[in-house]
Amino acid sequence: MSKRLFLRIVNDLEANYDYFKQKPDARGALGFTGIQKCTSALRILAYGNTTDINDEYLKMAEKTTRDSLEHFCRGIIDVYGARYLRTPTWEDLQKIYEVHNAELVCLV
């Protein structure tokens, strides 16, 4: 994923959901940023890891990772679902087919 796309997703989620905004906790210490929460969720989705894996990498508790994943998935569906998570049209399928064929030609 490009940095530009990742930051666009983070910004869209921060704009639409309070969960992704960095806020102080009960002690006054700042919590995780939207970038950290999205990174956590994407690592789980991309690598198929368990939620405890981010404890070492991001110093994020298992519950926070699980919550981030749930909010991230719900946010992606709500924000981008109408445009990107729809049944493909005939034109979409043709484009996918063309790209697939072009990749096969490159491999040969």
C-alpha cells in the first residue's frame, strides 16, 4: 500500500470517527494515534496474525488491537463501502480481465 493511500485512509477515519483521534487517557497521557491504530489493524489483516502480535511491535495491548481492528473494519465499510465494496459491473470485470491477461503476458 502506498503511503499516500494509507494516510488518506487514516485521515478519512479520523475525520469520521472519534476512536481514531489521539486523546488523553484518564491519567492525562496521550493514547495511540490514528496511524498507530490503523497500522495495527492492517498488520492483523495483511499477515493473518493474532491480536497479541502488536504488543512487541507497537506496544499495544491485545484488547486495544482487537478494538482497533473492529473499528477499522467498520469504518472502512461505512466510509468506502458504497464505492469500493460493491458487486462489480460488467465494465469492472472487463478491466480486471484485461489487467490479468496483461500480467500473464509479462510473466511468459
